[in-house]
Amino acid sequence: MSLDKTDVEKIAHLARLAIAEDDIPGYAASLSSILELVEQMDAVDTENVAPMAHPHDAYQRLREDVVTEENQREHFQKIAPAVENGLYLVPQVIE
């Protein structure tokens, strides 16, 4: 697909971009090559290709779910400005 001057001007207007008159041929060539690449990718048969979440056959290594710190709830609530029934009280922000 080849773009001309009016196509580039319309795209620039829609994108709210100000481009110089001298730069329009360069933009037209660049955008046309991008659209040609998209057409090539669209022509590839992907019927038997399974969707993938990641291009590499990778997995995330997970650690054991083990508690490594002791419960310090009472210690932290002693220094809190306001606590009630084990919950932190905060000022109301929405009226």
C-alpha cells in the first residue's frame, strides 16, 4: 500500500501533528513500508499455530510459600495513631 501526500496530511491531522511540507515524502515512504510489512504479516497462514502467552517456552520459578518473618502486628499497632479491634483507624476523606 502506497500513501500519497494527502494521506500523510490526513494522518498528521488526525494525530494532531504538525509536520513540515518538506518532510511529507519521507513520512509517506516510512508509513508505506510499515503498511507493506503489515500486509506481509497478514498473508502468513497462522491456522495451525497455537496462541502463546510468551514467545519463549519459559516459566517462572516460584519459591516455597514459607513464612519467613514473625507476626509484629502488636508492635506496629502500638506506634499507630489510632487502633480499634486490631484495625488501623484513619481519618475520613470522603464526606
